[in-house]
Amino acid sequence: MEVMLGVRFLASEFAIDCVDGGRIDSLGLDENGAPVIVEYKRGTDTGVINQGLYYMAWLTNHKDAFRNLVRHRLGVMAASQILWSTPRLICVAGDFTRYDAHALREHRRSIDLVRYRYFGSHHFGLETVASVTGHSAPAKRVCRRAAGVPTVRKQASAMAELAEAVDEVLVGLGDGVSRVQRKQYRAYRRLRNFASLCPPQQTKILVYLKADPKEVDLVPGFTRDVTGLGHHGTGDLELQLRTERDLERAQDLFRLSYIAA
């Protein structure tokens, strides 16, 4: 699950304690800490979305049960950082109908329809057929009044504008890109994260990508291998952006990470 979907495994065939009962095929936690329900179907099943939504309703009404599961499997820290604003449903099946894709647009939930394909007898691949992002509450903007040097204010404004430009480029890489806002970073994902944008610093912006640092010619002051190093967001390649020129240089790396996701 982690390699293919970017989801840490928690449980399979998880029995839910409600009137109608049921068993969730798989439960997990994605890269941003959001709860994930995964439902699998061998062929085409028009009821997979409704079944998943039934389990989603259980999840949102039984947060303590899920929190206890996360605490047991991943520890207290992971349980305290669950992102409840955007729970996800991933439906994996042999195929979907056009009605499934239409039904997706009628729900205010984060849902991914993922089709599997076999390649010979030893390989298979996953393809996102349709994806929608649930609507979470917008982040509150906090304004602080402070006496600062004009130069400092000018630098902060320039970094904020650069961050907006980075956001526009990342969202525009292709269809199905969604944002997930956390306190420490903003993730950009398809089925999995491909970029994480940290809040602007005084003179630079940090972006973390899923591109393999070993396949990139690292440039001091611009790109850095952070494999094994603690940082906000996800990805092992760090980009340090200071100017629009840096953003232009970064676009090939953005695309590389997008394709890898």
C-alpha cells in the first residue's frame, strides 16, 4: 500500500461496530496524516462507491476507534497528528463505469477511482480513472502588526509572490492535482504526494519533491539530498528557491516528480 498508494497500512478486513455491520477491506493513513479507506473489487462493481461512503460515514462518527488503531500500529505521535479535515476513499477495481465517474462529482468527499491492470503474470499497474478532492475549511490568515525595516517587508512580499507562482506551476502540471494543507506545509498530490511547499522563509522557499536525488545533478544552494534527514513535508529532494529564475530551473524537476507520482 505504501509503495503503490502512498498509504501506511493499519488493518485489513476491519469489522465496524454499527447496526448494519460490515468489514472495511483496508484502513490506512496517507502521507499527510489523513485517514484512508481502501475498497477492492475484482471486476466492475457499481456499488463500490456507495459501500465506501457507508464506511466513510462510520469513520467520521467513530474517530476514537480509528485514533486507537493508529496509536496501536504507528504510535502516539501519529495518532495525535491525524488530519481529520480530508479523510479519503480509494476504490481499486478492474474497471469503472461512466456512471461511477459521474457519481464521484456529486459527493463532497476525497475519492479516487483506481483501475488495476495486469502485465503478464508477474506485474500489474494502477491507473487513476477519476479523482475528486473533498472541501475542507480554508486556512485562516493571520495578520500581525510589527515594526519592521522596509527592506525586510519587501523581501517577505517577494517570497510570498514567489510562493504563489510555485503554487500555480505545481497545480498546472496536469489533471487531478489536489492540494492538502497542513500547518507546516502544503502537499500537492495525484494519488500520492509529488511535492511539498513549505511557508516562505525570509530569503528563500523550500520545496520537497519525490524525485530520486541520485538521478539529479545536485547544485549547491539550489538542490540538496535530504534522504534520512528530518524535515516538514515528504520527499528526499530539497529545492531552495530564491528568485523566478530558480523557479524556471526547477520546472523540469517538478515534472519529474509529478510523473513519478
